[in-house]
Amino acid sequence: MGNVPEEQKLYARWLGRGARAGLWLLSACFVVYVFELFEPHVPLHALPSVWSQPVADYRALTGAPAGWGWLALLGKGDYLNLLGIAVLGLVTAVCYARIVPALLERGERLQAAMAIAQVLVLLAAASGLLVVGH
């Protein structure tokens, strides 16, 4: 890896570890769901009849939350799976945040500002602030 800047190596290292952790978490949560170690919010036998419904009907029939409401249901086997997905979705933001100190240490203020902006955009997108329409 000869002339690869240190912050790129740092980003790659954190990305690899974060992706692995997210995939392990996703797999573990799936095992919990499949073996019904936690009661699901929507019983498995009910899924075929509600899957084909429009979202509004699905939510009304199952009591499914909107937006970040799924966090309140993490004790349910089916919603626990979303935790692994959320971790995978946050890995990039964490990686950008992690390289900011390294960029500032090298005097790369513009690059650091761009990394901070990227983190802010990713967090704003995840928060639902940028939702258009519905």
C-alpha cells in the first residue's frame, strides 16, 4: 500500500471492521428471528396475508410504526433485524467522522470540512429531515 495516505487506510480499516460487525449483528438477529427467541411483532403465520397490502393498510393491520418508531420495537424478533441494517447504514458516517482528526492533523482543513459535511448529510438523510412527499 505504498503511497496511500494514512487517512485512507484508517477509513478502509474502520469500514472493513464496521461492515463485518454489521453483518455479524444482522446474522445474529436473523437467527434470533428464525428460531423465535424473541416474540415477533407480526406473527409469522400472519405475514402472507399482510405482505401484499399497501403500506398504509399494512401499518393499520399490524400496528407497524413509521420512521424511527421501529426503535421502540427492538425487543420484538422481527424488528430486531433492523438493528443490523441500521448499523450497516451508519458505518460510512462513522468512518468519515473517524478520519476528521487525521485530516486536521495533516493540515487538510478543506478535506476535513468535506468529511464533516458528508457526516452531516448522511445523518440528516437518516433522520428523515430530507423526506419529500408523503
